[in-house]
Amino acid sequence: MSAFLIIALLLVLLNDGSYKATAWDDADFFRYCPPSRCSRHGPEISNTSSLCGVPCMNLACSGDDTILVRPPAIIPYKVTAIDYKSGTLTLSPRVDDSSPSCRQKLMSVALPHSTIKGKREDPCPQLSYIEYAVTVSCLKEFTPSNHVAEHIFGPISCLSNATHFSYLVDGSADQSVLPLDCKVVPNSLFLMRPYDGSTFKERAEAILKFSQTTIYWYYYGGGDVRNNCTWCEHGGRRCGFSTQRNQTSCINHGSHVTVIAATSSAATLVVVLLMVSTALYLSLNKRYTQEIHLKVEMLLKTYGTSKPTRYTFSEVKRIARRFKEKAGQGGFGSVYKGKLPNGVPVAVKMLENTTAEGEEFINEVATIGLIHHANIVRLLGFCSEGTRRAFIYEFMPNKSLEKYIFFHDSNTSQELLLPNKMVAVALGIARGMEYLHQGCNKRILHFDIKPHNILLDYNFNPKISDFGLAKLCARDQSIVTLTAARGTMGYIAPELYSRNFGGVSHKSDVYSFGMLVLEMVSGRRNSDPSIEGQNEVYLPEWIFEKVITGQDLILEGK
């Protein structure tokens, strides 16, 4: 009964708040959000304040040029025109005047993938109706068949050589029609002008000429903002958007504001859903906790006496010495150094992510809890007491592999692994993966092979750890089904992102292992957002550049 009273009270408050929001009619919105220009002939910018304009759609001045700052591109775009009536931006890439290479120019017109496909819950504007192309690299030159030729352009002379031939392929085309020796080049998504009756070849040539293109924008979070502004601008008036009030505003030049309540219905729905969620939270949370507890207990009962030792939470606190010595941070919680009653040093991992701890706990116990291998970290015990979950592992004094392989890294140990030891470590990881894929009754797919999850014992023998994202399947099952991509950016196999690259299988772990080995050999991280010029740091791209330009693969410090 109290839940209904809470909802009724909140509805009264909502109605009062809605009435007050409509009283904003007399405020002069454009007194706080005046239009501006970067130069006399530049486009008019209508979102110069943090309270004005659609969120995340930021423009800035660089000299006399108007630059699109967000959404970010690899190299900023110059905005040459803005049409508020149709909701379009006309862009042209800012190519360096010092005659950059063909590859550099192409990268300057590449936009990040997130600007092509937005999510409904994303509060930022999305660039829509974009035609795009990707670059593929083939070992042999080929002539596409008639029904495919209209979607492929090339080979591109400035990207091709005697051993590799590069083509532009329509992003909407089925890539399975390409020869088997053709591979998609990472970070090579290129903007094309919207379809206007011209052929793909004509639009591909426009990319190589680095000409301007027109894109559309719209905003999920603000309701029908684009349509409201189109209606307002066509009426000869000026449209604005208040981020603070989440409303569009339409004004005659020199007059006061009339508020367009474009988002009131959507906002009301969101608030009502929030109220219902708040009223039901306690009962649903209790039911969820009971379901997780029941699921865990059923799993433990299934494995009987073969499971690792079960400890109470008070015993775990004594083993971890009241969590005084923190040894590290894992994917789902903190890790503390401890000691068993018999004096054996251990690592105690306390799960902290309450939204995923049930799945993490079950995955961990169901995989490494019942297997023993020299290159897989051993689970010695666990705790499941109410909402508290903990694991007790054998202690790895040398911590993770990432501390011994990277140059110029503040987290790296002073002594890097010698080449012969790196070979031994790589072989040990491979043996552990082979055991997971072939040596158990069921095949275990790890889905998060990376240096951070490779622990080193006293003798620097590698052990695979952190099975929170693992999945079990039959040994004769070649393809597995996942509802979402798993793993860490930079190590995730392409098929986990898109089924166009094939089905998900144990080979996805092999891809991650390959990236790990590249990092070990090169001494540099596969992906590091803190480094300027990220396209040069991504290892496959770095190797691709070396190969197509005929440079030697000289590795630092090797």
C-alpha cells in the first residue's frame, strides 16, 4: 500500500513541476545563447554555451575555420556550412598543406564507428544516413564479377604494391563475395557523400579527391528536436535548444521566446518509469538476491565433494587478515594477499560488481574450480554467504605479465623478460589454452586472454587467470552463441563484433593470444588511448604500414 502512496505523491510533484516548467515563456533564451561565427563568412554557430545546443555536438574555432570537435574524428573536420532547416552539416577534411601521403589523407576522412551506428539510449547526437566504405587488402589483384563490381573500387594505386592490393568496398555490401585472401583493414571506415544517384565508383573517387560531404544529425534524448527546428527555421524564425531544460525554443528575430515542449511527453514517461522502479526496487532486489543464492547453491550441490573448499565469510576475513594488504584489482573486484591456516600464501578476490557477480561466480567455480593444470591458476577455495562472494587462489608473487613486457610504461618492472624467457612464457600460455580447448570434458572458452590475466609464479611460469567471462561448450561444438561481445578492447576477435567475419569459436581465444604475443615481441601496447596518434599505436595497423611501405620490422630493445 505504501508503494501506491509514494507513486501518487510523486505524480502530484510531477504535475506541479510540469506547470512551473511551462512558465519559462517570458525568458529571453537567446540573450544567454547568442549565435556566433568563427569568421565573417563562416557558418553561424548556435551552441557556444554549455547550456545551449544539442549535447555532445561541439564546434570550435581554429583560426578562421569552424571545427567539428565532437563527435571526435581521427583528424578534425572543417565545417563549411550548417543548414538548420534540414539539419545538415557540410564537412571537408583538414588535410595538412605539407602534401601528406595517400594513407594519411585517407585516414583524415575516416570517422570513428560510433558515429555511424548510435544506440537509442545514447544522449549524444548521431550522424545518420551516412554512406561509408571500408578498405580491404588482398594478396592478389582480382577483377570482380558483374553483380559485385558496382560495390568495389580499385585497386588503389597509392595503397597497393607488388604483394598487396587495396580496394574500397561499399560498407553495405556482403563481404563474403570477396576472395578469401582479402582482409578488412582496421580503422579504415571512410565517409562517403549520401546516395544521390551516382555510382559507388564515382563516390569512391570523391573520397580519393578528399572533397566535402554532407551529413545529417539527429538527437535521441531530446525528442523530435530536428523536426521542431525544421518547422521553426522554415517559418523564418530562429531555433535553439536548452540543454538545461531539455527543450527546443523558437523565436522571432528581436522578440521573446516561445517554448516548444518537444520533450515533455518523453520526460513524463521517463519520470513515471523511474517512480515505478523506485517503488518496486526493494522487493525486486530481494527476489533477485534469492534467485542468485539459489542458483549458486544448486551449482555447488551439482559438483558435490569435488568442488574446492568452501569457507565462511569470517574465515575469509581471517585468511585475508581483514583485507589490510591489497595486491591488485581484478575485472570484478579487489584482490588481497592472505595466508591459509597451514601457512600457504594465497590471493583473496572479493567480488564487488553486484550486477554481474552471480554470473562471474558461477563461471569461475564451473571452470577452474574442477581443473588442474600447470599453466592455469588454481582455485583453492571460495565463499558464498548471502550477497558476499569471494575466491581464494594460489598466490602469484610476480603478479601479471604486463609488468615485464612493455617499454616506457610506468607500471612496468625495471627488469623486462629476456627473449628466451618470453618464448617459454608464450609456450606456457599456449599449453594452458590447449588444455582449456581440448583437455577437459567440456571445451572452455576464456574470452579475455590478455597480459593482465596472465599471472607469473616464483619461477615466472605463466598461469591463465580470471575466468569471469568464460563459456563452456561441448568439445565437438564448433560454433557458440553469445548475446553480446566479451573481452577487452584490442584483444577481441572481429567475429565477436560482427558475424560477417564468421562464427564465434575457440579460435577467438587464439586471436587474443596472437595480440598478446605481438605485444610481447614489440614491447608496446596494442591499444593505449593516452598516446597521441592512436592509429600509429594499434599493432596490426602499425605492422600493415611497415609491410605496404617496405620498411623493416625493427623492434625496440630486441
